[in-house]
Amino acid sequence: MKKTTIKDIAYLAIYFALILIFSLVPFLGLIQVFSISINLLTIIIVIATFHLGLRGSLFSALFVGIGSFISALVYGKALFIFADIAIVPRFLLGFVSYFIYWVFRKKVSIISVFVNTFVTVLFNSILVTAMLFIHHSIVKIDFIKNFVVWINLIWINVLVEVIVLPILSILLFKFIKFIHNKRVEELKNISDIYY
């Protein structure tokens, strides 16, 4: 990783602020349509990955976990009131998003952004479901009467999110490409100064 600059810290603070706003303002980061909810926070992880690389990916994923945990405490969302279910899977999601970014060799194309968003959204649900299963097998969660019903509800959301969020990432492609190219240019200028 490159040396952390004040600009990086400022970018991370902006991502954290965006994630908190999306987490805490009702119907902004979590769009509710009947019983299905579309989590827009996952796309911020993808944007931060293309913008700041591994650092952006890990920190934004951690921020999404913290944001959903705080939101669960504020609004009483029973499922994410446990830190292991809210934070740990989201932090691991940062590694997944960066790995997909790295597989495409850090190039920005519509395909790479689409695939990164698709895989990140899918793994968000896989990791949260796995952590929910682990938590429930160690310490029973009282409000879950029928575990299979809960898992089915989660995967209905996945089907909708896997369709909607990659389409949204295509709409945001020019912005993602712009911030990625700007970052590459900044890093090149910094390395020219020191070498």
C-alpha cells in the first residue's frame, strides 16, 4: 500500500459520512419495497474500491458494518443488533471487492464494475447468512422462530439486489471511471515528485 496522505483520510471521512447518512436516514440507503429491501450501501464499497484500492475497500466495508450496527441500535432492527452479524461479514466483504478489482488488474470497464458489484452484493448476502447461521448455532436468536423462513427471506432480497445494484453500477460507471483515473493520475504525480 502507498503512504497514507491527508487526502486519503479526507476521502475515507467522506465515505464514512456518506455511509452514516445512508444508514441512518430512513429510506435513503435501504429502500423498502413491500417486504423486499434494497441495500444501496454495498455500492459504496465498490466505488471506494475503485477509488482508493485496498484501503478504500476495507475501510468502507468496515464503515458499512458499523453503519448497519448503529442503525440497528437506533431503529431497533433486531437482526443486525449483534456486532458479529453486522460488522464482521461486511469487513470481509472489503477483501472480496478488492479481490475482484485485482482480478481485473485494476482496470475500469463496464464489465469490471458490473462483475465487482454483482459479486460484492452476492457475497454480502452469503457472508451475512453464514454469520447468522454461525451465531444462531452458538447462541440461539430468540426472535427467529423458524430459521429456514428467515434464510428464505434473505435470499429473496438477494435476487432483487443482484439485479438492481449492478444496473445502478452501470449507471454510475462514468463517475467510477473518473474517480479511478483521477486517483491513478494523483499517484503518478506523487511518485514523479519523489523519484
